[in-house]
Amino acid sequence: MTMNTKFVAVAVVLLVVGLAGGYAIGNFTRGPAPSRIMILTGFEAQQLTDYPTTLEQAKSEGYTLVSECVPWMGYHYAKVTADGEVVFPVLLFNSKGELIGIEFESLNEPKNPIKGAAQPPWEDLKQGHPGMEFEHWVLHIYWQSPANACPP
């Protein structure tokens, strides 16, 4: 993403509600998209937020395209502040307009605030990526394979 992006390490618990059968971690067995996505942020303040599950709903709620289709990731849609800062999470859609996942990013190595809990699977991008050529951490959560997210 080439926008001026503010990064904040956020404690996140992802709750995907309404998943029908057919999902599997690892092999991405195809199934229907989740009917509801809620994210709980801030272990002290605890704010529960609903997110759109369709491209039409995302656009109607102010999400805009912030990156063309990235192979193995999809199209990135986000809310952007008047200052040009991306508000996380970023929603990831495939070329059919199906929500396939979400993305979080941080300039700081994320730490798990719960003692004894496993560290979430954040990826350390030492060299960054186009538009953000500096080290940062990224977390992608998919419920549908991103393998064919972009058109051939």
C-alpha cells in the first residue's frame, strides 16, 4: 500500500461468527463466506466491532480500494482517514468480489498481552514491500484460499 499509513500494534481477538461447514485451517476447504465478522480490540477497553462481509457492503460503509490485486493476497479495501492513514483491518477480496480475509500491520513487533498465551502468527517483513520499503509486521487471516485471488 502506498498511502501514508499509521501503524498501531493492537491486541486483537478475531471472532468469525456464522461459519458454515466446509472450512479447514491449512487446506482452505471451500465453503461459504462468513455471515458475520467481529473483532474485539483492547483487552482493557474491549470494543467489539462488526465488519462488512461483501464488497458492496464494504463500499457502502466507506471502504475504498487501496491496492490493486496482489498475487496470493487479493484486492485491499480499507477505510482511509482525511490524513490519508489506513484504518485497520484491511479487507481482502478476490476478483469475484468475495471477502477472503483480513490484514493487520504494525511497525512494532506485536507482543501477546496475555501471559502464557501463544504469540499470534505475525510475519516479519524485514525489507517491507512495494510502497512500504521498511521493516514491519503483518498478520493475514484467511478463510478462503488466496491462491487464485487475482484474475489470470
